[in-house]
Amino acid sequence: MTGAATQTDARGGQAPPERSSVGLVAVIVAATKGEPRALTIRVPDQAPGRGDGLPAGPLVPEHATLERGLRAWVERQTHQRLGYVEQLYTFGDRDRSGTATLSGVHSLSVAYLALVREERPAGLAEAAWQNWYRYLPYEDFRQGRPRQLDAIEARLAEWASEPEDCAARTRRLDRLGLTFGMNGGTWNEERVLERYELLFEAGLIPEAKGNPGPALPNDPTGVPMAFDHRRVLATAIGRLRGKIKYRPVVFELMPPEFTLLQLQKTVEALSGTQLHKQNFRRLVAQQGLVEETESVTSGAAGRPARLVRFRREVLLERPAPGLRLPSRRAG
């Protein structure tokens, strides 16, 4: 959707009208076999290695509401019908595409977060489920400190030392401690967007400064995405990581019946942390989030495990029934 408004230039004459557009973007998340996945589409006319994008499309007059418009675009592009959906954020930067053809366009994108219980077929060749750590590998601490952080932190330290002004250097170092846990700071798994934006500001990712070039192989910051969709994805991951601590949204990703180990692996996948098995089960029991069923697992190697289900009564019992994860490690 575009619009135009007559403006006056600095000399008092009539300036060209400024165009604007409103887009809808969906971050659709599933958890499959202990891995967090986002539904992506292929975006044409992108540089090599930068063709992955999120389902998106413009708001048009036939869309009665923003959410209906979003659902229509998602179904058209991926054949995926959405269940749980919440508005995530509104992005309003000028010329968000970074392309010269849209220079001067003030583009608004309303982003949504959608959770699906299971990974359904994408439906079209252009759509595919991808592990979200493909795009932000330094956010995954499940196997210990990500190796990508060695290269990233070295480059960030160089960036922090660039200003000649001592106060400016100090401000940059403080930001590194706040976001990446450097210099004695603490890593907060929810600051996904802040970390991405710092990398963007430091010019360490291909999307920075409208860089149209191809993606670099083995880039420690991850695989870039079309437009600013990696920023949108980072926003969604940070939101979801925070929300699982006070709302039982993780159960939107689980089947009707599941094992406690499956639940733990899903929470670990979303949060990017490794959890202690017994402590996690104690936490789930204390919160009263699940109840046992009469079913057990079968057909798999090892001892059969009891299946449990989400206790929906907990929504009425407490105002914030979530998984209060332990504090994170220092960076």
C-alpha cells in the first residue's frame, strides 16, 4: 500500500511526494526433533547466498485486518495455515530493502510471531523449514560456547578500539559487556536483537550499509537473509526466549502428548541453553505445568518413558505460569 503527501522543499517550492508502503512479515516457528525451525521462502533477485527470506507481502485493500492479510500471504506462499499468532514489532526505517530502486520510500513492516505445533509440509518448492541457528549461530550455547564467538569478539574488540575519544571507546566497551558478555559482563539469552544490531552497527554482517554482495562462506555471524529479515528473526527469537519464562507458549509447539525429555529439548532449542535434567524436571513439577497420561513411549531404544500433557488449568491458577530458567553464564 502506498500513499503520497505534498511537501515543500527548502526553497519554498513543491517537493516530490514521499512514498510509503506497509508490509506484513511472519516469523513462523516450529520445534522438530529438538531443533528450532523457521519457515522461509526463496526471494528472487538476491545476491548469491542471500535468497532466504520470511513469508511476507504488502497490505492491500482486500485485507480486512493486518492479521488476515498476514494469514493470506502465508497461505499463498507456503500453504501453511497458522494457529497461534501475535504481533511482534513494527519496523519503520526508510528504504529498508537497501535497494536503489526503492530509494526514498518510507517502508513500514508489521511483523508477527506464529507458533505451529508440528512441522507441516511447506507445500511449495520456494518454501522450506530452516534451523534458525543457520542465521544466528552464535546464539546457540547448547553444546557450550559457540566457536563463532571467537572471531566475532575479536572483530568487536577492534571496533571498540577505533574511536580516538576515550569516552566513546568506553561506551563501546560497555555495550560489548551488555550484549555479548565481554569484559566481565553477563550473557543474557534474551538480547538477541541487541546483539544483531550491534553487529550491524559495527559493519560486521553483509546486511550492514546496504551491502549487496554475496554471502561469505563460513561467516561467523551466520547466513544473511533478504532485506532486513534477519533483524526480524532476531526480534522474534528474543521475544520467544523471554516469553517462555512467564507464559506457557512452549506448549504451542508440542504434540498433545510428549515426554519430559522432549519438552526439555524443545526449551533448550528455543533458549539456546543446556539445562540440567533433574533440575528441569523439578522446575516443571513445581510449576504444575504438566500431568501424566496413561500412555508410554514405545518402539524406541531404551526404557519406555511416561507421556505427559499440558495442564491448561494452570492458566487459571497463576498469572504467569512459565518456565523460570536459571541465570545464564558469564560471557
